[in-house]
Amino acid sequence: MQQRIAPSTNHESIPISNSLVVLKDVTRTLPLGTEQIHILRGVSFVIPRRAWIAIMGPSGSGKSTLLGILAGLDTPDSGQVSIDGVDITHMNETNLARFRNEKIGMVFQSFNLIPTLTALENVEVPLFASRSSLHSASRARRMLELVGLGDRLHHRPNQLSGGQQQRVAIARALVNEPGLLVADEPTGNLDSATGETILNLFDKLRTELGLTIIIATHDAAVAQRVDGILQLVDGRLVE
């Protein structure tokens, strides 16, 4: 059994050399009419390499906003975000897009596959946005084989089940070999048996690829599988 590695809200408790994600006093507000709504209120934590962490909390607690900041899709109003030793807090969009494509894989509840492309072509897409387009078909094929879809290379999304589409999305997220996989409700659109298959796949990929995985979820089954849980309530971490 793999050792469970929990996150910490203490910046100093995990050596920086062993930390993949470091957040310090992150805040985020969003406008609502003439008011500013506080979404995140001073969130700090450290996540070590190869950990599998769930972000949980009620609707409106700030999970999706926090996940967007971790994925480099959103910018905090204040605080600091470091991924793999790189401070991305104020990185310009060009550099951030390159960093995100090469270092962070993203998986969404709705799969977000391109319907006119085959599974193989969908997985190749991130390679063309990076410097890794050489031999892209072979790399994409290898990743699809890793997620168990070696016999579905030329199927389009409407020819695949929900679980198969999510596995294509996972293969696409990992084709550039990032160290961090960020997933937003990855089992939310799947039945319980298929969701369990996806969680088993995450466990396998973490071991084989040395991934750090962060999942935002309402799924209680996820809580039984992860190393630790970051519980958000009203934009703050709670015990």
C-alpha cells in the first residue's frame, strides 16, 4: 500500500524540496453588482510531491475558484502560488500558458473533448501547443494505451461511453507528462461503478507516473481514497 502523504497548512512543516504546491495567504474576490464577494480568504497550504489530495466543501465554498488558481487559470488578488518551485502568481499570460501546458494537467467534469476529433487526435492537441509535437501520434497512442483505450484510438467522443470519454480526457491531460494533475469533479457525470474505475485509474497513474493529484469533489468515495482532505467553508480552510 502506498504511504499516505497529507497536505499541511503550515508552510514550514514539509521541506520545500519535497513540495509541489505551495499557497500562501491567497485571497480572491469577485464583483457582484456594486459589491465585492470574498471567495477565498487567506488560504495557505503545502502539498508534497506524489500526494493525492481532495478539496471538499459545500457549494459556494470556493472549491472551483481555488482549483482554477492552482491550475493557473485564475489569478489571486493577493498571496503567492508556487508550483514545482516556480512562482506563477504574477506570471504573464504567455509564460503562464506555456507553463500550464507543460507542467499542469487538467481534467473536467464535462470532459471537454472536441467532438469532431478522434480520441487520438484529442490527446494530441496539447502537444501541438507545446514544443513536443514531434512524434505526437506515438506519444498520444502510448498514453491512450496507458488508460486502457488502445483499441479506441480512432473513435470520436459520441462513439465512446462517459467513462471512456473521461479516460481520453485524462490521457490528454497527461500527454505532456506534467507533475500535477488537477481534476474538477471528475466522477460527477459518471455512475458509481464507472466513477470507481476512474479513481482506480488515478491511483494507478499516480504510482506509475509519480503524479501529484488534486481533486475538487463532492464524492464521498473520493474521501476514502485520498491521502488528505482540504476542507473549505466560506473561503477558509477548516479542520
